Amino acid sequence: MRTAVARAASELRLSTRQVYNHLRRYRTERRVSSLLPKTGGAKRTRISPAVEEIIAATLRKMWLQPERPDLAPIADEIRARCVSEGLDPPAYVTVSKRIPRLFTPEEIARRQHS
């Protein structure tokens, strides 16, 4: 068994420990798909739904302008609203990553060129 595992490890360019881990996963599920890399699935958001709602409402109100405003004042406004409601404010990067989630590229282009 050890020689077979060592040979498989060298052919697959894996360590012997990885081959044993693959064997263990295969033996428990008896499916080839059990050998595929494990993915984390959908990422869990770390901010509360109330903060998400503040971000969405503020971006809908302030972001889609004919002349696109800077994001920094909008992020400051979101932080101020969160602090006034006693919530943990999101980071600038968190706010910037919500823009493509909330708006399609067509929607952004339509509002800015109207």
C-alpha cells in the first residue's frame, strides 16, 4: 500500500499525506466527486442586515447621479448613519463592493448618461 501511495503521489505531484486524505474522503463517500477541491460555498456576510439596508438606501439615493459623485463622501455618510443608529460602520472597501451587487452596469450607464 505504501509503495502504491508513494507512486500515486509522485505521478499526481502530491504529497503522500494528500493522497491518504483523498483516499479517506473517497472511502467515506464512494464518489469520485469527493476528490474535487472543497469550496467554501457562498460567503457569509459579516455585517448586519440593518447596515446592509443603510448602505443600499444611501447608495440608491446618492450614487446614481448624472455626474458620478466621489465615493468617499458617500461612505462617510453611511458611516455617520450607522454610528447614529448604534451600528458598526462598514469600511470604505465594503461600500465600494456593494455597488456592483446593487446596480447593473446598464443601470449605472443609463442614470449617468440621462
